[in-house]
Amino acid sequence: MNQFSHLDEHGNARMVDVGEKPPQRRTARASGKISLSNSALELIRENQIKKGDVLTVAQIAGIQAAKRTAELIPLCHPLTLDNISVELMLTEDGVTATSEVSCVGRTGVEMEALTAVSVALLTVYDMCKSVDKAIQIGGIHLVEKVKQDV
């Protein structure tokens, strides 16, 4: 038996058939961080970045990204999401992004949570790149996934 669920018996990519799985409440949380210079952080704090309110724009970008995950990741199932939250917090050396995504469905929402964090951090990068040339994004990871019978 093939151990990779996204490959058929000939090694070709395929979307996994989840039609026989029972719907469950699915929740996933993800997190990541972007490192920024003190001067960039101060500009964000004072809302002086020329492109606008960095944390609010990044939050909205993360929410939009979660909704479009199936369009971005080829073998992901399109899901009807019930909840998406994205939070960005200034830290001593950057911004931390966290997301929580949930739905009732036949497959998990891990990719949606990870995509939300990734795009939120990329948005911070885009908005701050003109004032900080040493930005680094990292530590993007799944914090938790939960499934519960409904």
C-alpha cells in the first residue's frame, strides 16, 4: 500500500477522496514570527509605515488567505470555513502571527491555518521591506489540530 495519500497507485498526484469520512468539527491553530529592526517596529507602533496600518492589513490578508487556501495549494479540498481568526502582536524583536480556523467538514483545516499565518507575515514583510532590509520570517508551524464528532 502506498504510504503517501496524495499519490495514486502509479505515483501520480491526486486529491484524496474524503467522501466516505463523517463530518466532524475541525479546528487548527498555527503560529509564526517575523523579525524586524527596532526602527521598523517603532514605525509600526506609531502607524508611520507608508503603506498603512501594518497589523490590521496583515490580519485581513491572513483571513483572506485562509479562505483561498484551496486555490493556492493544489491538492487541498475547498472547505466552507465557519471561523477564521488571525492575531498579530508586536514583540521585542518582531511580530508574531497566530491563527485559528474551524469548520465542520470531512478533512482538517491545518493548511488554512498555516496559510493564514504565512500570508499575514508576508504582508508585514511587504509593508516593511522599504524600511528594513534584514527582515526574516520563520517558525511557521502548526500549534494544534482538533477534531470532534458532531
